[in-house]
Amino acid sequence: MDAIASHRQREDAEGFAALLQRHRGIVYKVAGTYARGIDDREDLAQDIATELWHAWPRYDPQRSFSTWMYRVALNVGISHLRGDGRRRQHLVPFDAALHDAAEATGDDHERDQHLRLLHGFIATLDPLNRALLLLYLEDRGAREIGEVLGMSESSVTTRVSRLRQRIRDHVAPPTTA
């Protein structure tokens, strides 16, 4: 029995490693959304990978791996943000990676400014709306977003519509009366 169990565990580990490698972008996107600073993002990415491994035995192969992965990763990201948020409450630290990325594309100042405004807006969102916007910006459909976040498609559609309006209001230039 031990040899069979060991062979099965090795196959599971190899399958998990292959799927994690194929979908690693999800880990980085969620870590980038819920953590600030390079060290913090790397720690969160490691925490997400660890939690994925712990949850791996409960994964149902009949369901989409990426949807399951988003669900686990977002739960870890939200927990991280809530724990970290209590310590930092209203501080928005300087993000050198975002600053450097914006400077590197200096040929389109207006686009860079809109990108900064969007990142600033995302930083103000509560964890659930942040997850919703991340999935929406990933072109995930309302059904998949609903599966990941545990809400109905109509609720997703309504919340996305409200977020889009809030973004428009946030990035719109001030009107002069």
C-alpha cells in the first residue's frame, strides 16, 4: 500500500506542479492586487502557492482549475489584505515597480496618468470589489466571477456596472462651474 500511495502522491504532486506552472499568472496577479512592495508580493505569492497545495486534495477535476485557483488565491489575498490593512489602515506606500513601469512608457503621458488613477482607485476598494474588478479586467464572464466569488450572475453584473461608473467618476477631469 505504501508504494501505491507514494506513486499516487508523486503523480498528484507532478500534476499540481504542472497546473500551477501553467496558471502561475493568476498567483502573480492576485499577489499584485492585494500586496504592496516587492517583498510583500513575493510573500503573498508564496502563501497562495502553499494554500493551493494544501487545498489540492479537495480539488474536483470536473471543475475548471483556473476558477478553483482564483477562488483559493483570492481568499488568501483578501485575508492578507485584511490582516495587513489593520496595520496600515490609510497608508498607501510608494510602489517603485508601478512608478518605474509608468516612467518606462513615458511616451504616453495621458495613458500613464490614467493607469496611475486606476491603480489609486483599486487601492481604495474593499477586498471583494477589488477581487471583482481583477476578474472583470481579466475578461472573466459574470458566471465565472460569480463562481469564484460565490455570488449570482446578476449580482456580478450589477456590481461591475457600479464599479465602472465609479471608475468613470474617479478618472474624469474635474468640471468647472
